[in-house]
Amino acid sequence: MDTDQACLFCDIVLGKIPSRIVYRDKDVVAFEDINPQAPTHILIIPVRHIPSVLEIEETDSALLGHIYKVVRQLAHEYRLNERGFRLVINSGPDSGQAVPHLHFHLLGGRKLSWPPG
């Protein structure tokens, strides 16, 4: 991880901060959100530090495809595929991105309102 500053999610990847990991491989880690906004609220992150969606490179296309495969797998494991779910990516402070590490919120298990926020 090539970060100049401490990153909460990088510390979770490294095991420095305990979390409820629900999926892990060499490129992706998924864990339960500590402040869930739905009965199922999982954060899916790349192992490599990418500050936000704005820093995704062309070479990250395989990684992004893999993340979506993990989303599909978790949606099935948590039975979110049956009634639906929301996948959210926030970018920047006005969006609510609290941790500057690319992450996907997988939310489900209840009817979600629209518009969000």
C-alpha cells in the first residue's frame, strides 16, 4: 500500500484494526460496516490504496470487474439478490466519503428509500 498517511481501511487490510471480514482475497477485502445503515451493510474495498473513484486508472479495469464479481457473490450469500440491494460509491466530502480509500457500500435487507440522502 503506497499511502503517505495512515488509512483506516489500509489498516483493516493489514489486520491492524479488527473488523468482521466477510470476504478476502489478494485484491479485495469486504467487511461489515461498523455503523450499518441497513440490516446488511458491507464495505468492499480494493487491497491496494486508491483514494477515490477519481483516482481509478485504465489499468484498474480487471480489479473493478473483480470487485463487481465479489458484489454478486456477497449479494447471493446474504440473499440480497432475492429482493434487491443498493451499491453506493461516494466520492469527496460532500458525498459523505469519510475514508479516503475507494469503497463500495453494499446495502440491503430492507426497503431502501429514494432519493437517498
